Amino acid sequence: MGMDAGHSAGKKDGKTAKKKEETYWHRECKSLPDYNRGRQSLYCMFSCLRKNLTLTSNEAAALVSPNLSEALRSLTILARYTEGYYLCRELLAGNAGTCSNQTFIRTFHATPKALGRRFDDEALGSKTAKKGKFKKRTKSTAPPVEKPYIPPKLKKAGSSSAERKIDIFEGMTIVELAKRCGESIPVVQDILLNMGEKIGSEFDPLSIDVAELVAMEVGVQVMRQHSVEGGELLPRPPVVTVMGHVDHGKTSLLDALRQTSVAAKEAGGITQHLGAFVVSMSSGASITFLDTPGHAAFSAMRARGAAVTDIVVLVVAADDGVMPQTLEAISHAKSADVPIVVAINKCDKPAADPERVKVQLATEGLPLEEMGGDVQVVEVSAVKRTGLDSLEEALLLQAELMDLKARSDGPAQAYVVEARLDKGRGPLVTAIVKTGTLVCGQHVVVGAQWGKIRAIRDTVGKLTEKANPSMPVEIEGLKGLPMAGDDIVVVHSEERARMLSDGRKKKNERDRLNKKVADRLVEEQDEEQSDDTETPEENRQKPKRVELAFIVKGDVQGTVQAVTDVLKGLDSPQVNVTVVHGGVGPISESDVDLAQACGACIVGFNVRNPPTSLSQEANRAGIKIILHRVIYHLLEEVGKLIVEKAPGTLETKVAGEAQVLSIFETKGRSKAKGDDVKIAGCRVIDGRMKKASSMRLLRSGELVFEGCCASLKREKQDVEVVGKGSECGLVIQNCFDFQVGDVIQCMEQVTRKPKFVSSESGAVRIEC
């Protein structure tokens, strides 16, 4: 009985002590000054972590003060495996008082799931500190010392991190958007609230612009799908892109169709821009033509032309036949799923062989009509203007089979063909309307740029109020210069245009940084692999890679992009070619300042010469400026510069050969003079023998000895070089095994520079 009473009293005393400990932190935190509140709060909240206590929102709010940031940050680390982490996150944000006063939050309770997560992490190698022996707590007021920050090691992005692409449309619900983005509905709702959008229900419809902003926020690429319901579909003119190899007569053929002479006015006689214009055919029908460059450097332009077109006219010269850019054009058309009409040009030439061209095309997998396929073939001559009616008939027939129609009412969707900067009018965009009507005064978003359309001009420069489907126009009024290939989206307000533009800019910057990190990871991986495979001797002999930076300026956005891509393609193991900046317009003072800061060369393509004062300033700063109007000449000069900057590789080659005719021996007079020396009496049979070079002794074609030349004499006189046909005496250090008939080779190291190689199609590369 006494034992039960004692046990009962001890239990009661234990409960009383526990209750006192539970309220200790709350009483002490209110009595202590702010200086000590951080430390005391950390201790008391950590006690809650161990004792599984309950904390009200008011009590949590009492802990928040300006001096608690370090304590709460440390506590967040301590409580990361418990539900208390989420409360700590709220405390750090200063939002502890936002919870309901009646709500009790079980803060530091380590659930079985949380403990399981901790055990999993420990199994993967994340070690936790072992519990040490109990030490008496001192009243030291020294603040805790934090561990230094160690940046995390970058991880290689796997296939799971690749950006997904989803389709979005006008009126899609929050549920549908969340499902396609792979996010929860609350996450999407939070993003919408941060954007200032009102949310009534998760089934509320969203505008297509808002859906794109949400998708960009979660890191998902979008494809806008516009509905054609509610509008009348009307026939529209076909958009035809003329493609083919360089100098096969594409522009000349278009000149014959529209009765102009554009080809004669082009620099170098080749097309270097993407041109768009409307041609009224003899039958009265209108066709929108896109003229693409054939040079290998303008591959991106040809790809853009194939992406926006309805029909591709593949021009092949009857005398040259199928060439590299012909095959590339076929590939672009097939990738874009666009029908092809073949125009065999230059049939008036004596060496023309259209039948051979047809066989070549069939061999490349193009099903011609004559061979049972569906690809029409027309034989034409741009110079003699023959076969043009047949080509027109083939194009209109193909368009009729495709039944080309578009919605003419409602907001327009357009595609940027080219973009340039005009000194007086600002950014100008050449575009083709795909559907809807583009009206002057509308707010548009073009890529990452936005603006209000100030003026619309047709292909002859005449002002117009609107642009209908398949109509190429030039628009002005944008705040910045977009990229060629961007889509033009019409929005209902300036605020929405700004918001969409800012979101795209942020996403582009995020993508750029991610790509930079990924490229750096690849470089580090390659360096590690090369270090593992190469010997220390090979590493020492390996030439140091030099940096060569460029600033690219061009007349239009497409040429800037083309030149930039070609320069990046000239990167080699010896020269790291980078483009630090690219822009549209003439070379400016800021370009010279940037080039001076980063040691770059300035490349100007199809731009006017800079002012004399600016050229002199660049010369004084040692900045090289390369200006050309023809892509061939530009690439040739850039290639010479890269070869000049390359350090080259050291190679050992045979500089000369000598045949041993006789052998002499000199005896050492004393031990101090050294051992006996054997001298090879030789005649130089090829090249020349140098004393400073190493020698190889060959017998019956096999290497016997290799060493340095200790002595080289001619007629008892020391010489440095002995030429072909001369006789000499030669001593190889530590070599005593000469025989008559042996061959001695003089070896020397030379620096071999890389080569700049250019093909007929214009493709260039650096061969090391």
C-alpha cells in the first residue's frame, strides 16, 4: 500500500515537472530581452521537437522578432525531417500569425513517414551526428558558429529534366492545365493568384495567354492551338517557298515569273536574305513566294521557309544535278510535311540532262509522277522564259488539291520571316499572316518582344490598314527586335502584352542559363575522360587551346543568326570560337568598347563601313574589324584568322637522310678525355642534316639507335648544317655501332597548323 502511494506521488510529481517544462519556454521568452530571445527560442523549440509538444499559432507568433532569423534558420535545419519544417518556413517568412487562433499545430512531431525518409537518406550516405555524452550546460553567451557554405556539386541533367511541350487553347480549365503541366491544382491556383487573376472554381475557363504564363512559370513549353470554330473558312492564296542548291537559278526563276531583275543586283550574285513577295500569275491567281538562300551558311533560313510554306518548289540545275543543298531542301520539306514540285532549271544549256536529274531525285527517295509517284516535275528555263506556264499550272493544281482555306475574321496569327532595324522607323518585321486579320493598332507579342502596330506596309511599300491570310507584310511599332521565326500573337491589352513578354524573357533567360550549365558539365566530363585516357607525356605535348571571340553585326536578324551559327561551327580543339554578342545594325561605339573589354573581333556582314573616327579608335585598341557583303569572302577571312590564331601541333618529321660510307674511330688520350668515339663518314642523300636535331640510325629499314647529334663536321670544320650531296663526319652521342650502308635520319619538330576547308556548296570547317 505504501509502495502504491509512493508510486502515485512520484507519478504526480513527474506530471507537475513535465507541465512546468512545457510552459517554461513561453514564460522565459516573454521575460528575456531581444538579445537572448533567439538563443532561448531555439532551445525551447528544440525541446518541443524532443518532447512532441503542441504549439498554438499565437504562441508561435510570440517567437517572431527581428533577432530570430539565425535561430529560426538553424531550427529549420534541425527540424527538416519533421512536420515542424513547414511551421519554421512560415516563421521565416513572418507569417506565423496568419493561421487561425483556434487552430492547434502539432509542429515537431516526427511521423513514421518522416522517420522513414530520414532512414532512407541515411542509407544513401547522408550521415547524422552521433549523440555524444551529456555535458553540463554553461551560461556562455557566445553565438553558435555556423558551418561554412559549401556549394552543391552540379548534377548532370538527365532525360527527366528535358522540357515537355504541351498544347494549350482558349478556354481550357484550371484542371486541364494542371493535368497537362503535371502539377497539382493548388500550385496552379497559387500561380494564378500571384498573377492577379481571380479564381472562382477549378473549372473556370482561362484565356490562352494566361495559360501560357502559368506553363512558363512551371517550366513547360507550349504550343498554341487556336480554334477555327465560329468563323467562316475562305480560300486563300498558296505560300510557295523556292529552295535548292546555291547558283541553281532560284532567284532568276522568280525574276522570270514576276518580270524583274533582282538576281543581277544581289551582292556576289547570290541570295543572302529570305525574301517574300506576291506574284500575280497570267491566269489571274495570286501566289505568295518566299525566296531562300542556297548557301550552306543559311540552313536556318531554309528551315524557316519550309516551316511556314504550303508548297516547296525544288529548283535543280539540269547541268549540275542533285547537290548537297538539294538534299537538304528535300529533308526540310519532308520534316515539315510539305508537298514538293520539282522545277528542273537551265534546260537551255548544252550540258543539260533533265533525265539524269530525274533518276537522281528518284534515287534520293522522291516519288516522281513519271515513275508512279505524286511529285510533279516541270522543265523550265529562267533565261529563255520557257516552261513558266507549266510551272504555274502545277502550283495551282497542287494548291487546289490541298484545298487551302483560312479564317479571315478574328485576331491574326502570323509568322516572322525576317527582322531588321531601321534608323528612322525602329524595329521592322517582315511577316506572313497564317490566319485571321492583322489590323493596324492592335497589341501584339512577337517572341519575347511586344508593341502596338503603328503601320503595316505591303511588299511594294504601300501603307495598308490590315493584312489578310497568306499576305506578306512589313509591320512597325515593336519595342524591340524579335528573332526570325517567332510567332506573332495578338492580345487584347497593353498590360497583357507586357506580362506575356516579360514571362517569355524570363523563360528564355532561364533556358539560356540551364544550357550554359549543361554545356559546362559536358566540357568537364570530356576533360575528365581525356585526362584518364591520355598519358602525362601526351598532356604536356597537347597544345593549349586559345580563345577567339567575335561580335557579329548584320543587316537583318536572319543573317546575324546565320553568321553566328557558322562561326560557332568553326570551333576546333585548338581554337575555342565564341560569339559574345550579335545584333542588327551598323557597328557602333558600344560594339568597339565591348570588343576591347573582352578581346573580341568585330564581324560586319552587309553593313556599312563605320565612321573614320570609330575605325581609328578600333585600330588604336588593336581590334580587328572584318567587313564583307558576300558570305564566301567573309568566311574565308575568318578562316584565315582562326588558322593564324591556332597554336598548331608539334610533329616530328624527317628533315634529311645520310648514308654511312666509312667509319672512323678516335681513341681517348686519358680517362679525363673520355672513352673512344666512333665517327660515321656520311654523304647526305636527301634534305639536310642539322647538328641541333636528333638522329636516328636505321639498318635494313629497322631502327637501331636514336640520340642527339654530338658533333657534325665538314672538312674538319664544325658546321651546323650540311646540305644534300655533301659529305660530312657525324657523331651520335653514346652510339658505337655504325656499319657501312646504314642510314642516318635527321629528325626535327615542326608546328603543323590546322587547315580551313571550304566545299563547293559553301560548307566550311577547320581540320586539325
